[in-house]
Amino acid sequence: DTHTTRRATYTRPPPVTAWHSTAPSPPVSRKSITMAEKRFIDLKTIGAVAIGAVAGIVCMSLFRTPKKYPTVTSIAFADGSTQRVETSTEPTVKCITTKEMLEKVPSDIEVSQAITPLPMQEVAARAGIAPEELFPYGAHKAKVSLEVKKRLAHVRNGHYVVVTGINPTPLGEGKSTTTIGLTQALGAALNKKVFACIRQPSQGPTFGTKGGAAGGGYAQVVPMEEFNLHLTGDIHAIVAANNLLAAAIDTRIFHESQQSDAALFKRLCPPAKDGTRKFSPVMLKRLAKLGIAKTDPDELTEAEVSAFARLDIDVSTITWNRVLDTCDRMLRRIKVGEGPNEQLKGVTPATRETGFDIAVASEIMAVLALTTSLGDMRERLGNMVIGRSKAGAPVTADDIGCGGALAVLMRDAIQPTLMQTVEQTPVMVHAGPFANIAHGQSSILADQLALKLVGEDGFVITEAGFGADIGMEKFFNIKCRYSNLTPGCAVIVATVRALKMHGGGPEVKTGKPLDPIYTEENVPVLRKGCANLAHHVKNAKKFGVKVIVAVNRFHTDTMAEVECVKEEAMKAGADNAVMAEHWAKGGEGAADLARAVVGACESSSPDDFKYLYDLDTPIKAKIETICKEIYGADGCDFSDKANEQIDAYTAAGYDNLPICMAKTQYSLSTDAKKKGVPTGFTIPIREIRASVGAGFLYPICADMMTVPGLATRPGFFDVDIDTETGRVIGLF
């Protein structure tokens, strides 16, 4: 097929799975642009490059309504079965190409709204997903059944690639955009079977300053407004589940303060109409934990009744916060139990201090991202530790009786969501933990499904959040441990802008104009800042993977600056360094990057991959290893609270869990103002939380907050709705 972007027309290969048509099919193209959508076309540019007559012909082709050509397509699946689907394609519209138009790429939402996505049934069929494995949510997104994993269990996995980056500016350096651009290039330019696997964005940054996470320009997921707003409701399910458990914790403390052991037990195991009593399934798990083999409530002794019914939670040890998917600084610390009907008998004080986290920092989000099946998710949710009893015993969600209810609320959320890029490449969107205050990865399940769907010769491109010092390190040491997947290549995204900042350039702030140093050539400052890139390249090499540096070029970057970054990357030990222009050119702009990735994956060996530390290493030693080897710190400074928590977790048997550091993304240190490669610093460990259900310990460094705040001028000022058409406007 011939595939068209606004800048160029190039040949599009067959879709991501083997298929053939029973009749000739016309070229697949974007939607013809309607008069209402023509606002993003620069008419001055058209006039500058075409005489009046040619311009008139072009305009007629742009704004006409194309004829649609139905065709019957036979899809061949990896297991040998086939499926016939009717598709509809449109003739190609050739667009004008000028250098000026490259510099005037429309806003992300204008690009997205100028695209007519393929029907999800067609995207799924081309990707090898059977009709019964697809559950549409509207016209442009659908849930994918985990049965795909079972059906294709015999298929060998494809190549696995992680995209990461240098320490960014607050504006972001295009890691998501590069993930999508690389995926489009592998599919359209190199004719490879390919999937992108990315995270669902949080509403917090979407309405804050950073924006969404769909990518951008001509390398994004569409429709971007559906991607960035609600999607299929997974984050809402997490909020509901998290806050149900929070309510259950405080309610249990309240009721235990009001009642005797016998009264508690009677209410927990009430008699049926016939007078018999029984334990619910979740209660049997608590009995087993206590070493009580009885299953009849009437057979428990007085001591067993007391042990079963009274959790006796030490409120000072509770680490479970409520969550919301909004940046709200005023909820970081709150008091609960202020109402006159919530006073606790014999408890001083009656209220307790707690707080809110942002939803994507919830342990339930981490569980969703790291689970491998519905049964595994149920077990992890029940094992989440919310605090300790006054005797020092861990108290879990299943102890409170909530684990099963949490799993029910998360039943649909466990299925990945299928979407597509502007070039109709399939995308799995699933889970969305931040990388600075969580582990920062999309789900294992999405990766597993995609790796089976692309098959042995295909590629799955996933993204690790923020800089390589936090996102990539957690991808290797946490996600790869639980998935047993071995990456063949790491792509480190770098920009001239961020490297100039690391070389001593003025502070970059959202909402403020860039200093001229960032828009004018300055190779000396840039070369100095490349030390930050070199540090990340060397860190990636410690895990035994191939490393490709992608120089995400902005239109103000000169070729001398691009060549400087490539040169410094190769000096640092990168296997290749490539310029990419996918934001302005779509997949064709990342074709060289795609070729470099293919070469790296085909020459890599799974035997070369290694972790940074062994799980049986003591907690403190694992934390110190990350701080010294990855951040370049001299050591760690543990608070008294952190030391006490380490002792408690070790006694409880949690010392064999991996480590998930909560640290700023803007510096290798914990001081966001220290750019480049700082030296002579230590990492202060304020406290350590145990995310036992997810499967990691969670040290919080310095003054790291687990719910962001809004700036003076957040992005929501620009967001509105066209009441005539219902379209979202102003979203990036």
C-alpha cells in the first residue's frame, strides 16, 4: 500500500500479520481532511510551493469525500487458523512537502483528530487477535482477552526492546513519541510484525503541566483524547479498589475499639436463618495463617476467637493511603475520624493522620502491572501489607477480609487495551505506574500477549518511565525478574535541549520561553552535557544488553549538534547512535533507528543479560548498590524510621524482595537542581514502605512526594469542548 503523511508519501508494507485479499485493495490512507479540519494546513505554505492551478487541484483532492472500497481479507493466525473480515480502505491523498511544514507540525490533538482510525476489529484481526478475544469499548479501543496468551502458548516470543532516556527537562524529551515512532518505522518501513506496549496516562499530569503520554506529532496513539482521558476505566477501578481497602482499615480499627472479642466474632461470622455459621473463603486464609485448622466457627476456643477476630492494628505503622487521580497538594497530609460519630473508645487521639497518594502510585497499580494471571493478581492483592499489629505481625488485605472484593473490582482492568498509532500500528495500553514514585512500567501481561502475537521474528517495543537511572533500572531489576522476559536491546532517548541543560544551560521551566542557548547552536555546552548521556549508556551496559542512542531531533537542532551527541554516545560505549525525526515525519523519520534496533536484537544473546544485585542480598546492601552503581552516590543515609522498618521487614521475611526507589527524575542525585553527573553526594532514605503484594520494597528518598501539586497555570486552562461537535479542544 501507499501510506501518506502530511510531508511525504512512501510505500507501506503489508500489515503486522500475514494476510491476503481475495480482491485487489486500494491504498490505505488517512482520512481525507474535511473543511472543518483544515485549520492545521498552512495555506501560505501551499501558495509558496504551488502555482494557483496546482494549488486548486491539491485542495480539491484534500477536501473531497473519497470513495470507500470494501474488501474481504483472510487473516492467518500464528496457530494456523484463519479468519475472514470485511475491511474498508480509502484512496491516498498526496500532501505537500516543504521544510517549513516540518517546522509547523500541528498540535497533537489536531493531528489526532485529522486521522480516521481503522475499526478495532480490523486492527485486531491484522494483529492476529480472534473476534472472541476482543471486547470493544466504543469505536476506537477494545479490551483483549488473556486467552490469547493460552492460545499462542506454543509460539516463540519475538524480540523485546525497552525505550528509556536521559534525565529529562520538565518538558519531556520524547520517550513515548520515540516508542511510537520506532514502532511505526518497524512496521511501515521495515515490514516487521510489531506491537508497542505503553502505559495508560494519569489524569494528574494530563491536566497539570507535563501533558499526556500518547506520544506526539506524527508518532502518537489515536484518538489521543480517548487515550489520555479515562481510556477503559482501569485507573478508576484502581481508585475504587484502593479506597475500599482504606475504608476497611479505618472501619476495622473503629469497630475493634467499640466491641469485645466475642461480639466482634459474632458479627464477623453471623448465624444463618437455620442457626448455622460458617467462615467465608477469605477467612479460611486468615485461619491458616494463624495455624488454626478448624473450619467450623463454633469449634474455636476463646483464645482462637480473640486471635482471629482482633487484628489490633498499630495505627502508627499504617502505610496504606487513599488515592485520587488528580494532582492535589492539599491532600498530602490529612486527619481522618473528625466526625462526632467516629470517636474511638479508649483510643487517644480519636483521629489519626494519613494522606492521599496519586492513583498511579497505589500498590494496586503496581500489582496490575506485575501480575501474570487472574489467579496471580488475586493472590497479590490479598497479600498486600497495610501495616502491623501491636505485636509486630504484618496485617494484609486478606486479614481485613478485602482481597476478594479488590479482585472483583479489578476483574476487567486486568485485560490490556488495544489501540493504534497514526499509521495503524497496533498498541497495547495497560497499567500506568509513575517511575519516580513507583516502578514505571506498562504491564507484564501486555508484553506477554504482544510477544506471542508478533511471533519469533517480530518486535515488541515497551517503555520505561523517566530517565534510565530509575525507569530502566526498575525495568531490569523488577519487571524482568517477574516476567522472566529478556530484552535484546535498550534504546536511550536523548535531546540536544536536555543535554545542553546538563552542560550548564539555564533552568528549563514549563510555561516559560526557552533561553536562546536551547534554540541556537552551542556545541561546547552540549558536549559537556553529554556526560549525562554517557553515564546512562554505561549503566545500561552493566545489564549486558545492546544499547542504541536515539537522538530525538527538534527543528532547531543543527546537524553539528546531532553529530556531537552521536559521537559522544559512541565514545561512551553505545552500540549505535542514530538521529530520529519521527515527531515530524512519522515512521519514516525513525527508519534508521529501526534498522539499528533490528541489528542490535539479531546480534544479542539472552545469556548476556544480568541483574544488578541478587535478591538474597540484605535490604541495605541492595539499596546501596543501586545508589552507588546507578546514581554514582558515595552512599546512603538511612533515617531512624527507615532503619526500624528495615529490621521489621527483615524479621517478616521481606528482605528477599527487589528494590523500587522513589527519587526525582530530574537528577542522578536527589537534588533536582544538580544536573550533569554530580559527585560527592549521598542518598537520604526517609522511609521504606513494603509493597509485598506487588513484590518490592519502596524506599522514599529525601523530600519525594507521592502526590504531585498543580502549578500556577496548569494545562486545564486550555482544555474545553466544542459544544456543536462534542470534540475536545486545547488538549496539548
